[in-house]
Amino acid sequence: MIELDTIRSLTQEQALERAYAAKAALGKRLTILGHHYQADSIVEISDITGDSLELSRKAAGVESEFIVFCGVHFMAESADMLTSAHQKVILPDLAAGCSMADMATHEELESALDLLEGDLGLSILPVTYVNSSAAVKRVVGLHGGVVCTSSNAAQVVGWALAQGKVVLFAPDQHLGRNTSFKLGVPLEEMPLWDPRVHDGGAGQDAYRKAKVILWKGHCSVHTRMHKSDVDHWRTTDPGRKVLVHPECVFDVVQAADLAGSTSFILKTLESAPSHSKWAVGTEVNLVQRLAKIHPDKDIVPLSQVQCLCSTMFRIDPWHLCWVLENLQEGVVVNQVVVDSETRHWATVALQRMLDLSK
């Protein structure tokens, strides 16, 4: 087994050169998946890039023996659940997590469902954002619920609302609020559920009147963008369009010209006219990459603060080189494995999402 410390002694350029060599040696046995928020060097070596929905779909169709997922832990779990038993999903750094996913544990979700259904007598349909653990997805699957991404949130939440139950949306309150409001749910019918408070904190009357109950969670990147950032561009450059991700807070989304998933942001900028100007509210590495891809357009970050996903940065050339060279030597490191019972019920929730997204 090759030790990570020996790889760390390399320069970044050396690590990348060796990673490319190992990738070439592994050939069709290997597929590298890279999320849009990764650094350019990781995106460039990836075979498939995309947002969560695209990578979930593509993972299900990959035939390679080894799938190296350059993303965060919940994404690798989803890939493991959607691929065959003989395939191995590898996360270059197991410490690459998601603070939002950590804001909802399966124990907290089970407790919330027990109180809302048992004590209050509500009929709940749980919807979990893909940014959640496999254990949370398992609870959702067991309760007849479904996973969503930012790309298909409106489609999934619309379906959930049509089932005549109260939707419990976890763990990102902002995606849940922005999506539900767009679908016509009033803000006063979307109380928060705080998992740190034993009864959720909003009061029984609020939950009984709710159409959607929002889990008190958020994205640490997108909540760093504020309405004052939108106001800044409106004042200093009124011709610049504001395009944001729906994980941003409600006031930012309402003040923006357009809001949508990462794929929506990419498609919008690709089809935008030359010389158009944009302030984009999402992860800064992606914004900077889009500015390079479209030099004929003026694309800048919405916020003056560098809003980056620090956990994505844990997937670096050294970790990637380490896992690939070990695979080349016949050693599998950092494999992500979801146990069979969790896999079954979480896949039920994931498959509902995929079926609704066809």
C-alpha cells in the first residue's frame, strides 16, 4: 500500500502528472466523477462533471469497476447505492463532508416524525435534499418519502404536496422555502422545525396549519450571500443581471432576476448574449470557471466575500493521486460502502426521485 505521506511530498504538478498516469493505466476500469464545485485541476481530470442530479444519474449508468467520486461524502454514498455490488466507490478524502448534511441526523428525523405523526396526528411525507446522509435517506424511504436535488426540487415538492400530506423538507430550509413559495405555499404555512428543540420550537398550532415544515438547516456557502449584495449591484451596475442558487436565503432569491440549480446557472450563462453582464450567487470556484469559459460575457461573483465550499477543497491532487496509484497497485483505499438495509430503503427514496425526474 502506498502511504499518503509519500504523496504529500510531491508538488501539485507532480501529483497531477502521476494521477493522470495512473488514470491512463487503469483505463476503462476507472471512472472519475467530479462535482462542479471542485477546483479546476480536479474538474479537468474528471471523466464526468455535473451537479448532484446529473452525477446521480450518471453514476447509475457507469460500468467501470472503480468509481472515484470527487465530491463529498453524501454524494459518494448515493453513488454506492445506485451502482452494482461489484463496483467500488471511492472518496479520495473521507473527511470531505457537508455541513448541511450534518444538520440532520437520522435519529433527529425519526424523532421529528414520531412527534409530528404520533403526538400531533399529522400525516407527513418527508422530502430530503440529496445533501443528506444515506441514513437520513433510509428514514425517508421507510416513510414513503423522496429525495430531491436543486434541479428537480419544484417537481418533487409539487408531487409531494399533491399527495395530500404535510411535507417535511430537510435539511435545507432555504431550498424548501424558495421552492414551496414558488409553488404557491404562503410563508405563514411553512414553520421551521428546529431539531435542537424537543418539540421543534414553532408550536403545535403552527405545525397543524402547515403545508410544508422546514428543517432548520442551511448551506454555509450560499447563506453568506445577502440582499445587500444584490442591492450593491443594483446601485453600482443596474444593467447587470443577478443569477442565484435556490440555497440562498429568501430575500436574495426574491431580489434576484433569476434563481435555479447549478445546471440552470450553467445553461443560462451559456445561452446568454455576448457582452451581457452577470452577478452570480453560488460557489466562487464555479463562478470563476464560468467567467473563463465565457470570456465574451462579464461574469462576477455576487458577493465580495469569497464564498467557497471548503470541504470540496479536501479533494486535492495529492489525495486523488494517492487513491489512483493504490488502485493501480491493486489496493482499494477510502471505499464508501452503505450497508444493505440502509441501501435498500435509501435507494427506494432515490429511485422515486429518478422516476419523477424522467
